[in-house]
Amino acid sequence: MTDIPLDRRTDQIREALEEMIVEGHFPDGTRLDEVSLAEQFHVSRTPLREAFQSLAASGLVELRLRRGAFVRFPALEDVIEMFDVMAEIEAMCGRYAARRMTAEAEAEIAAALVGCEKAFAADDFDGYYHANHEFHALIYRASGNRFLAGEADRLHRRLKPFRRLQLRLRGRMRESLKEHRLIFEALVAGDEVKVTALMRDHVAVQGDRFNDLAAQYRRSIGAAGGRQKERA
């Protein structure tokens, strides 16, 4: 990682730690050891500490003065409530974007959709994850409301590890891509009512999707606890 720019190294470490946490590699309350992690990622402590700061902003890590960084699993109910708010914010972004879509914004969103399609065709989960983020970010920007776009981006970043976990559910990537295509069609058509409903349903965690995410989340926490017992 030494030849990679500092900000990109920080992003890579943050994403790796996010995945390790939500997949249960670190139990709730675990202190993240800077020395061993710096060795594992082959970096100095600077990008590692910056990654910790970013994880703290997402709520996955708690920074304690003179004690370090500790893993913090938010309650499932808190995660679901954040998804509820995110669904409404994204619905609003979609409605404004449909009303204010420019040719440039349409071309950018179309390119992001192609990125999603290519990643799905290649069964490239990480590629899809990043293309998915770009697709949503461009819709926020296309809303023409900088404050709304900023709030959407902040909450999106906070929910990124859980959206990543959700995408790993069987069939979810295919379903997500299908929803993206419908959203894009509604945006291009300027159908504010349709895109509002599509964006809300795309993000909302309800019914079977709630049960699947809840089961996956509990498995992650359970796996983390099991690893802790094995080490003990």
C-alpha cells in the first residue's frame, strides 16, 4: 500500500475494517490494536488512525481518549431506523432529480448504471458496491439541492457497511440492479411520483428484506462472539 496516495490507503483500510467488523471478525467492545493492524495492512499508523476517525463517524468504532479505538455494534433497531430515514431522504432526492434532470446528469447516471451492470455481469461484488455508491451519489447531486445532497451523502456513508452487508444477501445484487434500471427510466421520464416510490422501496428494509438483514446482522454478531470465546 506504500505507493498508493494516503487518502486512498485510508479508504482501503476503512473499507476492509468495515467489512471485517460487520462480518463478525471483531466482537463488540474489541480494542483495535494499531500495531498489529498497521503490520497487517503494511502501513504506518497515520492512515490507520484516519480510518478509525472515519469509522467513528459511521458509528462502528468508538474512540476513547488515551485508550484507543473500540468496536461498537449499533443496535439492530438503530440501524433499521437509519434505513427508514435514508429511504425518505433518497425518495426526496429522486423526486427533485426527476424534476431538475439535465442532459449532463442523465449521462453521468447512465454511466454509473453501466458500471453496475458490468460489475454484476462479472460477479464483482466490490465493483458493484462502488458503482452502486456512485449511482446514488449522482442522483443526490442531480436533485439540485446541495443541503439535501449533503445530508443524503452523510447518512449514506454512515449506512455503507450495512448496505454492503445487505448486498451480500443471496439475490440482492441482481434485485438491486433491476431496481436501478427502473429508477433510471423513471428519472429520464421525469416521473416524480414513480421515482419517489421506487427510491423509497429501493432503500427501505421491510418484510423479507428486514428478516434477511436481521438474520445476517445477528449472525455477524454471533460469529464475533464465537471467535472471542475461541481465543479465550
